[in-house]
Amino acid sequence: MPSLTTTAPARFLLLGDSHAGPIGQAARQAGIPFQGGPIGAGREFTDSFFATRHGTSGSGSGSDVVFHSGEAEEHYRRFLKELGVGALAELGIPLVATFGFCAHFVALRENWDIYRDRGGAVPPALLAGTLFDTVVRAAVRDALAFYEYAVDLGLRVLAVMPPQRVPGQSDAAVFLAAQERIRLAVTELGVDVVDLRHRTTGPDGLQRPDLCEADDEVHGNLAFGRIVLAELLDRGL
């Protein structure tokens, strides 16, 4: 997804998986200048997806990330070029990202079969325990490292939580518990987490149908993107 073409300065850099798509689409339709968009699939941005490159000057102005995926790196470099900067450390606008929140991969049913009780459910005590927290954080460790690095560079970083949609191959209870652990871990790093569950879900805690992409088990639609964009603007972007 290309960024908005405009002569006005970009208000934010958007980096992420496919969940970044509706955000960018909403911004384009609203005429909000930004740079960026999706640079790969969600499962690519949990572990071992980037390396750091330290700046050569004492100020660290050249400090940057290098994505292991050639496609992601190509998109990223193009975004920076359009912004007129050569490295992440030189970014003068907020960074909006969706990395690490693909909890439906963590919640794949087969991953948790060994823990199920006789009724077939993963016990709530397990989901609330230290072991579960350790497993989830390990599953998204590189996403957490990315956020930590960006914050340490002095950037304002906002992480957008995903649509509350659980595909059939994932366990809903594990999904909801895992994303909460991810939210807490990202918040602890000093990232501003955009959590819109109170505005986008029904009584069951899942995404309202009017905010779901049609014929799709995972993504939010343009209406969902507009809600996210409105929240970003309310936060000063």
C-alpha cells in the first residue's frame, strides 16, 4: 500500500503488517499526509525480523534498523527516502506500528493442546500465570526489541492493537489472553498503545461485524481504520 502523495509534510510514519492497511487507507481518504504502510505479513514481525545499525557519529544520528526480509527493507528504505531522512534515528515525526500484535499465531490451537483440560479448554489459571506470560513474550521477542530500540532512539512510538478477530484455527481464550500480555509488554517499554477494544467490540469481546473486512477471518475494514485514524489524530498526530 503506497503512502499518501501530497506536498504537505507527513504527520507520521506507518510501519506494520496487513493491519496497517486500513489505517493508511483511512488516512488517504481523509487527506491526512503520512508515509508508509504494510511491509509484510504479521507472522514475519514477531521474532528475528531485523537487526540494528549504529550511527557513526557521537550523536547516533545514523542509528537504524535493517529488515531481514528484502521486500520489507525495500519498502522501508523507500519510505525513509520520501521523508528525506536516512535512518530511523533521524525521524522527526511519530512512528505508528502494528508489529507483534498478531496474537492469532500465538493462539494456534495445536500449540496449546498439551495444556487442555478434560473439557478441551486451556485452564484460566494457566492463561493468568507466569509460564504463559513467558511463552507469549518469547514468541514476540523481536517485536518487543524493535519497540524498545525505537523508544531508546527518542522517537514517539504508537502501537496499534489489532482487530478483535479470531480465525478458526486459533483458540479465542488464548488469543485474548495473549494479546493482553503483548499489550502490557509493549506498554512497559514506553510505547503509547492504541487500544480501541471498548469502541470496536460487542458483548462477546470480539470485533463488531460492521468493522470486519468481508470474506476475511482476521482483518478490520475501512470503518475500523477510520476509528484508529481518529484516535491517532486525537493523540496529536
